[in-house]
Amino acid sequence: MRVRSLRRAGFVACAVATVALMGATTASAAPGDGSAYGVKAGVSLLGAPAINLGPVAAASTEGPTESTAVSAALNGVISTGVITAKAVRDDETGVVSSSASTAGVRLPLLSVLGEFGADAVTATCEATQAGVTGKSELLGLKLGRVGGGSANPAPNTVISIKLGIIEIAELTLNEQIPNPDGSLTVNAIHLKLLGGVVGSLGTGDVYVSSATCGPAAPPVPLASGAGLWIGLAAVGAVAVPVGIRFTRGRRGATQAG
């Protein structure tokens, strides 16, 4: 009877420890997501069929986490130099970081109003346990006859582009869009063509340097990394003493026989 009791105790203790570890595995939340790209465009000029580009140099936390393009161009709309994009996730801290940098940006679509573009355009975002933040940097920004512009514009800075008295486009700098899933998208430049009026250039959108982050993933899932060792230690702490008692019980039973 004593041997059977010890056997039952051993099986129960091991089962409890195993269930505890399995429970820790299923309780781990899915990691946060992030993505980035250099250029994306979809426009229809003066009633012509739509033309599209990109996303160019797309990166994602699901892979590839880094991407590079030598250049990007959509005839008469946009041209760029080197593009780099990166999106990474730290599975221990849950932090998600995304960034996209585009060099030598030119927007010939707006050349009737002077030179529009920038020498270097960067969008970045980061999701931590405290929240999601983002920013944009536009070095050497040129806004033609509109003038002005900052290298570090405030979020959602909107500039009206007019040809005479007709508004033909909206240029949003450091566009920051909170998404329904809790993530944040940062578009360093978003050019929106406004159609439907006499003198308009067409319709569509052009995005330069875009990064999306978050929300952050829970830090250090219990059943991976350091959490795995904690779980295994818990199993060992229960299973080893049970094994000792079980062995002693068997020896006692043998001697009694």
C-alpha cells in the first residue's frame, strides 16, 4: 500500500508541474509587429490610368527585417536615391522598433511650383510597455514657392499646395496615424493629389519613408528564454523530492518481501 501511495504521489506531482509549464506556454501573448518601407505611390494623372510604385524596400518583424534599394522612381511623380528600411522586435523586452530612410527625394510632379523634395527623409517609431512614439526628420527640405518647412516638423503638419487660387494637393509632414489595433504609423511625407477641380494634376497618394510599430509585446514569455529556465527549475523542485521518496518506498518494499 505504501508503494502504491508513493507512486500516485509521484505521478500527481509530476503532472502538476507539467501542467504548470504548459499553462505558462499558452499564456504567452503573440509578439508585437512592426514594418517599414521607403516609397509607395498610387496616382492617376490628368485622367490617365493609375500608375503604382512599391512599397519599395519593405521590411517587417516577420522578415525580412532589413531591406535596401538603390533607388526608386515613378516617371514624372517621384525619384529617390538609396532607401533603407528596418523593423525589429526584441522578444525579451517586447520592444518593437521600425525605421525607413530615403535619400535624394525629388517630387517633379510639383515642379511647376519650384523644387520640392529633401536630401534625406527618415521616419521612426518605437513601441515599448509605456506606449508607442514616432517622429520624422527631413534634412534639406525644399518646398518650392511655398517656402518654409522644418527639418523636424510637428506631427501632422499639413501644407496646402495651390496653383493660383486652386488647391491641387496637400502635403503632410510627419504624418502620425494611430491605428485601431493600437499600432502607430508614421509617414515622413504624404503627398495627396486633390482631383475634381479645374487645373488639378490628378488624384492619388505618394508616401515617402513610412514606419509602423506596436503595440509592444509582453516582455519575456515564461516558456522561452529566461522564463524557460524558471519553468524547468519549478519542475525539478517538485520532481526530484518525489523521485527520492519513490525510490525509498521501493527499497523498503523489497526488504519487507
